[in-house]
Amino acid sequence: MDACNCITCGDVAIVARVVELRGQSAVVECEGAREEVAVELVAPVELGEQLLCHAGVALERVGQ
Amino acid sequence: MKHLSEYRSGEIAAGLAERIAALVEPGSAYKLMEICGGHTHAIYRHGIEDLLPAEVQLVHGPGCPVCVIPMGRQDDAIAIAEQDGVIFTTFADMLRVPATNGSLLDAKARGADVRMVYSPLDALRLARENPDRQVVFFAIGFETTAPSTALTLLRAGAEGANNFSIFCNHVLVPPPLRAILDAPDLQLDGFIGPGHVSTVIGTQPYEFIASEYGKPVVVAGFEPLDVLQSIYMLLRQLTEGRCEVENQYVRVVRREGNERALAVIEETMEVRDTFEWRGLGFIERSALGVREQWGRFDAERRFELPGTRVADPPACQCGEVLRGALRPWECKVFGTACTPERPIGTCMVSSEGACAAYYNYGRLERRSERTPA
């Protein structure tokens, strides 16, 4: 989903790429914006992986 | 996932639209409900209805978590926010939802400390930074959002936080679907299932729709080609006489969902006996509350709440819109007394709300173009 959608609630989630690992969290990047998300629900994650993120939490890996 | 443009190709969309048109029997009607507000938004934003034959009607479902919260709960939220020493944190859309005495933004203007956050984890961080204040998070959302709240409760427990709580309003997708299927005033032929809710719960919880009610379901992604393909898959099921739960959104959704996400919800929250939905009334076992053993983080236990039921303003027809019985432009205050700038009802507040999506993307011309069946 892109920026004009409601990113704060609901069934919207954003696909972002892992650019840094920080223990139970990871920094992800989407269209140049970076955010730290919790990754317990999908761990272990690797750099470069695409994650579906919502409300500060990675919910799932995204397949190709 | 590869680049988004792959899911937005006009050429492929035109091809899919042709295949959809070829499946449709002229003169018959196909009423398909998109359950999720994210789909409603995508349908209006990308003009998907314009690509469909007149026989296919999309009905907007109850899947906007802002829209389904009844006014009484919003009053409760404001009552918490206005207590001394409270920092009340919320997702942005809830700030503007009208309650009996204005919105949370109005409460902020009156002096309440109301702050917007992107994640409950941000609210917990605020609690850490403000040990002399009570920080409350307004937890709303479907199964997509509940894992984030659950994970935050687990972290709050691990940290021993004593100034953090949540006002829990998490709701579940399958129970209102049963209520809609049981309602006498709406006949639907199939459902476009919510993609990201299904990332968490999987596709299995929709199987009753096919087995008990004989209606097909296709769980769909949110790009225009995802939505078009899911409509094609639904029509194929209908024309072939099949009735199954299919998964269009295979790049993220698995039949069993995310078991770890389900486990953290199960650990911290339990299903309430009943919960009031705007427009749908009380629905049994349709929402989550905080488990007793996590009660120290439950704002409903920590604060005294008015807890009164409040009727919607008489002019507001959000209820009918949420049930799919009325299309947005058929509401008597749509676009006149009720606009995104000055909303009367919740459906006009959130960008996932059917009325706001309809209003923002200029679909007003449909009012004269298509007469709803």
C-alpha cells in the first residue's frame, strides 16, 4: 500500500525491506522512509528481506 | 514482492476486465461484498468499478475499524483522555471521530494530553519516558492490528511497566460476516476477503461462509490487479457452480495464518462475550478484551468509564452503509452536511470509510450513472 492510504489503522499494511538488524527489532525501508519494527512474529529475518509491516510490527514475509 | 507497477499495469487490467465481462451473463446481477475498508479505498482510488460490467455490483462491507466503533466507546475514550495525569495515545483517524461532546481533537483543545502514535510500541515508549504520568493507548483495529497490541503488552509485562494501559477495542472479522449473512435485507453472491487480516488468521476462518451459506470467498491483495483478479476468481466460481475459499494473495497469506501472531493474541487477550458494533448492534464473541492476568494493563479496569450506549445522530446513516444496505451517496447527508472536513458519521472520517473514499475520489457522478440494484 502506498502513502495515501490510511497507515495508522485497519487492514492496511506496508511492504518494506530490512536494512538493519537490531535484536528483536529491525530497521525497514519503504520508498526512502525508514522505521524500526518489531520482528518477533517473523524472526529470524535477514537483511534485504521484504516484510509486511503494520503498526510497528512485522506480520509476515512477502514472497516473490 | 516485486515492484508495485507490476500490480498496476493498465494493459493487464484491461485484459482482466475483458475476461470478467466475458464471464458475466447479460441481465443477471452479481453482488460482491469487499469486506475490508482497504479494498474499498483501493476500488475507489483506482476506479475499478469503471472497469466492471454493470451486472457486477461491489457492496462495501464493515471492514473499517474506525467506522465500526460505536459512539459510546468514543465517549469512554474521551473520558479517559480528560482525566488528570493521563497521556492518551491514538492512531490518527480516531482523533477526528465525533462523539457526544466533540472529538478527541476537541478534548485536546480543551486541555487533554492527546497524542498521535503509529504503533502501541510508541505509546509504551512514552510511558517509559513519562514515569509520573499514566499513558493509555486506544487499541482499535481488526486481527491485523491486534498482534501489535499483544506484543506491546508482552513487552510492558517484561519491563514491569506500571503506568501503561490499553483501552481495548479490537474487533474480529468473521462474526460480523455471519451477522450480515443472517440479515434479511441484503443478498450477496460472494465475498472479497481481507488480505492483511488473513495474513494473521489465515483463510480457514472463512470456510463457514462457503460450507454453511454457500457463498464463495476470495482472499485478495490490495493492488488494482489483485482486486480485479479476485473479482474474476469469484465470478469463475459462480459461473462454474463452485463455492470455495480461494486465496488470490498467495504472496503473503497462508491457510493457517501466522501462528506466532495468533499465539501472542491468545496469550494476552480473550474473546468478549459480546460487543457493540456501529450499525450492526451487539454481536456475540466479536471482539477482544484484555485477559484477567494482564488486567493491570487494562484501561477498562484501571479507570472508571461512563460506559453508556449512545445513539448515532438521527441524520447519520453509517449503519446502513456499514451493512452494505445503502451505498454512500444514498445517505441523506452525504457530501452536504457530512464531509471529510466536518464528518457527522465515522464512515466519512477514515480514509478506509466507504463515504470518505467515495467523496475523496470524486465518484459523485455514479449517483446518476448507475442505479443500484
